[in-house]
Amino acid sequence: MEPDVAGSSPVVHPRVAGRQQLFHTAEEWPGIPGPFFVQPCTPNASSSALCQARNVAQAIEDTELQSSIQLDSPWVTIVWNDPVNLMSYVSWVFRSYFGFATEEAERLMLQVHHDGRSVVATGSREEMERHVEAMHDFGLWATLQKADA
């Protein structure tokens, strides 16, 4: 382990448990003197109390991250029917952008044509915003909204 600039022992933050050695500054972790190095747990030291505590902290953080992803996921991208674009073009956009198989792209395109709209993607709000912007770039009418629970 390498000491920080002041010569004291390195400070280990639980959020970097098991990751590669990182260099951090005081701005990243206020209240902790820096700069300092963060050392990952090695296989020989994995049974130490510090490594066990870091592994528990990492597991808690991973669970919290999964929870936030699940809470942020109920958004959909909707493509709307318009009087401008050909059905073959809409199908091509679905195949080329979303990577749908021909049959799925045709099914979604017909849903847009007959029902006036189709949900083409589900995920986080940020991801759906990217899809809507991409559909606009292709000249399609698209919006996003929270998915029905």
C-alpha cells in the first residue's frame, strides 16, 4: 500500500471495494485529507475485517443502485402515426435503429398505422429520451411517457 502525501496510511472508501487502484483528491471526498490512494482487496486479504466491511458496503451500494434503476425504469417510447412517412420507411427505421426482426418491425409499424401509435421501447427516462430524439431525427413523430403500472 502506498501512503498519501502526508505519509499516513492510505484511506479506503467502501464505494471502491474490489476495484482497481484509484487516485482521489479531497474535492471528491470532502472531509477526508487527500490526495490518497485506494487499494482493492487482494485474494490474500479478502478475509480481513476491512475487506469484509468493504464487500458488505459494495453489496449495499449495488442493491441501492438496482433499486434506483428499477424505480427509474417505467418509461416508454411511443411512435405516432403521421400522414408523411411511408409504412416501409417506418418499418425500416424500426429495423435499423432498434434492431427489430423484420416480423416485429412490421407488426409495430402496422400497429402505428392502424391504432395510431405503438410502444416501441421501454426503459429509463434518459434512454427513452434518446430514442425519442432519434425517432425525430428519422422524421417520425414520437413521445415518451411513464409506462402504465
